[in-house]
Amino acid sequence: MARQESGTTDTTELEAAVLGVVWQEGPCTPYAIRQHFLESRAPRWSGSAGAIYPLVRRLETRGLVRSTPSVRGRRAHRDFRITRHGGTALKRWVRAPISLGDGALIHDPLRTRMLFLSALPREEALSFVSDALGALRRALQQAQKDCREKPVGEDQFAHFAARNALLVTRARVKWLAEVQGRLKACWGERLS
Amino acid sequence: MARQESGTTDTTELEAAVLGVVWQEGPCTPYAIRQHFLESRAPRWSGSAGAIYPLVRRLETRGLVRSTPSVRGRRAHRDFRITRHGGTALKRWVRAPISLGDGALIHDPLRTRMLFLSALPREEALSFVSDALGALRRALQQAQKDCREKPVGEDQFAHFAARNALLVTRARVKWLAEVQGRLKACWGERLS
DNA sequence: TAAGGCATGTAAGACGTTACATGATTAC
DNA sequence: GTAATCATGTAACGTCTTACATGCCTTA
């Protein structure tokens, strides 16, 4: 992938996200960071150990976080906290303009699928669409719930993020329903 | 990344996309395939030679495409076409249900940024938002143009794909404008 | 015939994924 | 005291990215 992701910065999106979590949560162990991603709804990153542990060490090497050994029980932990330098890097990353050129078009796997949906026989295509629509509607409900659970009062920006998920998902539902309608209209009614 | 991407299939999304292009366009050279991605608006894949050339060879090894040498001028080309087996694989990939579990939530880098936007001083946060909004609005115009340029009559599914880009981008614009409004309201007016 | 881009690749590197390994803690 | 799970890692692997290399082919 090479570090270029977005803008001029030198940090991966995952690195920045980890940095951000450490910044928000205060001192935390790599494990706690992992939980953050494991529990997160967005499936972008798996939060796998193989990703996180090397990553925080990388961040420490670069001086963006600092770890202090701490003992809970008889077990050795490392609590990571963000350094001043790390804060600067985080700000630089957040500030970095999105999408160098023009097209800030995000990736939607359903869109890719749609391009080749004509490879399927009509019946299967319709059934794919209706399955996907079901999944999307479930996602929409989740997004609504998440949005309610993060009120504006608490962390405004977390609410905004949840709202993004909501609006985007709603748009995708609308889109796919529209597609379904057109296909049904054009291929003849079918109830299943 | 390991091949798991989406569903139960065994093919990467990029592999499937390449397969799909070969299927749609008929016999084509790796170079032509690259152009497809280079010209594409979606920045998901760079269409780099280092990705495509090894990939088509991989597909051929797996029997999904077959290449026949062809000569134009004095230069050797290879025209790739999809095999029956390849067609089956493409269909299997298209048909594969999206998102195993529940959350079919797509990734939006702006959403990630939003989570940590509070790291910036208010003025910078606002200016980030307004820059991003500008970029998004440009993307929206592009999406509208793309949508007009791919009429329903020609390739229905290409039109649907363009329409997806349009609706999703529109939702993102709406979202970010909403965020901007709230921030301005809550932080006091500011014209710049 | 020299310049520039077309078309085909290869090389090195980064990142994240699954899968495995291992010791500490807790539950029963 | 044994089993499950917590918490910390490491190993191997695959994929894509940038950067480079190299001949063809057109055009001026």
C-alpha cells in the first residue's frame, strides 16, 4: 500500500486512527486499542494483533507515543500515551486536505458488483439485489441506533461520525431500492 | 490483505474487477485493462502495472482467462479473453452475499477524520470542513456529469453505478454541510 | 534520426491478514 | 487444579504501491 493514503502526510490512516485513539482515551495498552477496532462497526480494519502491536512499536520508534511499563496484578503491561510530537502529527494528519486531485469518491463494493451484475441471469440478479437491500436495511437500523446512542451533548464529533454512517447508508438504501424498482419494472413483475 | 474481501469467494475484488473488464470488453491487452482503472474515477486501485500484469498472469494460471499472442505492427501483444471457468468464477463472485455478518458499513475517510477533528483549534477545524465541502461539491458535479453521460439506455448497470456515486456523494455533501452548520452555530459566526 | 509516449514488464518495499505460540488470570 | 479466556506477541504470506528498466513506434 505504501504510505500515501490521503494528503501529504506520512502516516497511514490506521496509524492515525491508533494515534487518535491513544490521544482520546489517554494511556492505554495495545490490547485496549485493539478492542476499539474490534468493537467498531466499520470493517475497514480487523484490529488484528499482527497489525496493532507492530504498529504501536513503530509509532514509539518515531516518537509519536511513549510507553511506560505498568503492572496490574503480577503482569507486565505497557501503557502508551501520546507525545507532544505525536499530537502534532495527529493534527497534521487531520488537517491534511482530502483527495489531492478532485474526485473524492469513496469506494462502495456494491457499486463494483453492480457493474457486472448483468453477468447473472435475471432471477439471480434480482435475488442478489434483494438480499443486499436486506443487509443494507439492517445496517441502516444499526446506524440509527448508533446515532441515538451518541448524543450531540457528549462528543459532538462522535455524533457527527455516526450521522455520516446514517446518511450514507440511507443513500445507499435509496439507491438500491431504486435499482430494484427499475429492474422489476423492466424485467416484469416477480414477487419472490 | 489475504483473499477474503467479500463473501465466501476466493477472488480479490481487484481480480474480480479485472475479470469483469475482460468479460465486458472482450479480448484485451493488460494495457487496455490498466487504462480502465487509470481512467476510472474511483481511486480505489491505481491500475499500476505492478498490480495488473502479475494479476492477469495469476488469472491465467488459474484458468480464468486465456491469452493468445497477437501481433500489431511488429510488436507482440497478448490478448486476454475470459474462459468458461472464468465466467463461472465471475458469476460466483458477483453473486456472493455482501458482508457476512451485519454491518455493511462502507469506509469514509472523512468520517475517520471527523472523529479526531476536535484535535484542531476551532478555526482550523472549520477551514478543514469548508475545504472538504468544496472538494465534495466538485465531486458531486463530476458525479452528476458521469450520470448524464451514462444513459439508462446504453448499459443500464453502468448507469446504476454512476447513480450510486451520485446519491452517496450527495449524502456526504449534505452531511458535511450539516456539520458545518452546527459548528458555526455552536462556535459563533465566522465568515471566512 | 532524435524525442517522447506507448506497452510491457520487474524489483523492492510496506502494510495488514490469518494463524500460531505463550504466559497470566479467572471461573468452576 | 483444569479449562477458558485475557493479553501479548511472532511468523508466514499475499497483495498492492512506487520506482525503475526496456524496447517499440510515431512524429517532427
